[in-house]
Amino acid sequence: TGSIIVFSLGVVLIGYGVGVYVSAGLGAGPRDSLMMLITEKTGWNVQWVRNGMEITILFAAWGMGGPIGFGTILTAILTGLILRFSLPQSIQLLNYAVARRTAAVKASPPVH
């Protein structure tokens, strides 16, 4: 049961980690950039785009003889699902932080 908890936590951290660093808008890795480009150009849901990419990569790895287990399949499916929620939440958090910072700067007295 310990390994299931660690695995689950890892998958959630991957999904939220991608959401956080992509939402910052400072650049993304190749797969994440492709995912965002496809989502932007087609209007498709980020979950289905990411799942499609992950499953395609999974089959490519399997075809080359890579080790594919239950965890590999779950990660390929769950990463997109988690991103569906983490990306909008991360963007909302970023916008909130920027708004708070802007309000704090405007409210501070001028320095002479």
C-alpha cells in the first residue's frame, strides 16, 4: 500500500507541476509546448490532447521493447486528467498573485 500512495502522489505532483510551470508562461518543455499549441489551434480539451500524446508515446515505447506496466498506463491516462484541473487552477492562482502584488504596489506610499 505504501508504493500505491507514493505512486499516486507522484502522478498528482507531475500533473500539478506541469500546470504550475506552464501557467507561468516562461516556456515549457517540448511535449508541453506541443500540447499547448495543439490545444490552442484546435480548441480541443487539454486532457484529451495530453492523453493522446502520452498514449502515443506509450505505444512507441512498447513497440521498441520498453517496459510497460500498470503504472505506465495509469500515468499516461491520469496526467491529462489532472492537467485538466491543474492548469486552470494554476492560471487562476497566478492571476490572483499578480493582482495582489499590483494592488500592494499601488497602495504603498511613494518613496522620496
